[in-house]
Amino acid sequence: MFEKWTKHLNHIDLRAVTYNIARRIRRKKPIYPLDPVPQTKSLPIPEELSKIVDEIQAEIEARYRTPIDQIDEETEYKILKEFSDLSYEKMKASPDYDPERVKKAVEAMNNMTLYHKSIRHTPIKLVDDERTGI
Amino acid sequence: MLTGRVSDFSEIRPVVGGKAMPLVLYSVNTYLAYMINERFYEGKHHAWCSEIFDARANGQWGRYASIPPTSNPYEIYHNLYEEVRRGDRHSAKIEANREGILLGADIKRRYGVIDQNQRTEIEEIVKSVEISDFRPILYVIPYSNVVADVREATVEERAHPLSLEFIIESLDSQHFDPIEVI
């Protein structure tokens, strides 16, 4: 849906764009307790990316016929998920992507000693556990 | 911190600016977010808090009646627990938390708390884990431990203008106890 603006961006720049879109969507909304950050923190981005964010905002407002900060929650997550999935795909396609890294990172988390002893420290599981053998 | 003998609640309830503050704050997060905070952010947690666990228990006309379900720890916990239990792959709450963790990681990267490799690891983990890792965790936070770090949410930040909500931007692991209610 937003490929026109995102196809030439690397996944890091795309995350920066995603963050700023999220912040604009939530500008006038209450903070979501499970996801409390974007209303409160500004992350300045280069002018080139800022222009892209402006254009994406115009596209969103035209498509949904509403100001970006009045978009409903369901549409918000549909938009953010699309950006998020795009950046994830780009990350996996980048030359420095290491498919073993996620396994190592999860293994490290599962081997952590937690300060809190009363919590159930269950192993983090990957969706494709059976295939990866973790 | 508390010192000396404690004989009743009035002695341990913190007083700030002449106003009695809550004994305890409650916050709900997901297990995955908890683990990422512990692993990547030096055990610092971002907590959106309420001074009451279940606002509904206080009655229709009580002080906490204006706390909406989206900010009521019991309802956040219960609703998320149900969606995780059902293994709902299209749960908006789970997707919201997935995106929230990623947005949080964007901020931590920008502020230099993590490097780009760690940012990438977080993205890989968040996108790859099973739904069960999004199960809810209740943070029980003694107010006395966070007096210097807690602030009341502004009207714009609250889910309801009259709601009583608190924010702790950087809650240290040692200052709360996470529990699973079920």
C-alpha cells in the first residue's frame, strides 16, 4: 500500500518513518498502557525522511478521509503492521542478515538469571520451534 | 525507603507535598516486554500505572469509577490473558504490544541505550516468538520505592480526563515485584 514511498528505504530508515507515522497517528490520543511510548518522545529524522512522512500522512488522510490523528485503533494497527512487516522483510533481505542471530539471542534470553525469582521464567519460543529445533 | 517500626498503614503511606500517596502502584506488561527490558535495557522498565488493581471493585460512584477498561490493570490483564490462552493469532492487543516493543526499541536505539545489532535482535525476536510469550505480567510497585521517579499522567495522556494514572519512565528491577495472577 505504501510501496511508492518505502521501496527505496533500508529497514532502519523505514523504522524511523514508521515511528514518526505512529506518533502522528497518536498525537491526540490517550496513551495505551501496553504501548505507552510514542506520544511522549520525539525522534527527529532527516529532512528527506520527514518529507516522506508528510507524503504518507497525506496518502493516509486521503485514503481514510480523516485527519491522521483521528484514525481508529483498528486502522492504526493495520497501517503500523504493514510498515513493520515491510521493514522486517527488508531486514531479512539485507546482506548482513544472519538467520542464526535470532536463535542465539533467544537462547541468551532463556539463559538469563532474573532478579525476580517469583516469576515463571519460561523459555521464549520461536513460532517455528520444531523446524529450528530450539 | 521505609525505616523504623510500622504499626499501621498511615505510617507507611508516603506523603508528597502534604498529600497522601498510594501504598502500591499496579502495572501490566507482557512477559516478552518484561524479558526484553531485563535483557536489553539493563532491567529498566517503562510502566504505566494505576493505584488500584481493579477500578470496578470500587463501585460505580467511587473515586476510581472514571478509570476506563483500557487503563484498568485487572481488565488489561484479564483480556490479554484470554487472548493468549485462546492462541488468537489475530489479536489486536498482541499486535499492539509487538509494535509497541519495536517502537520502544527505536527510541532506545536513538538514545544510545542499545546499538543497531541489539535493535535488530529485538526486531527478530519480537517478530518470531510464539503468542504464549505475550502472556500478561502484573507489576506490583511499592510507591515508596519510586517516589522520585513517578509522575501523574497529563490529561492528554490519560485514557479518560478524570482517570488517575501514573507513569514511571525508568522503573528499576529492584523496585517492584512481577507476578502472574492465574
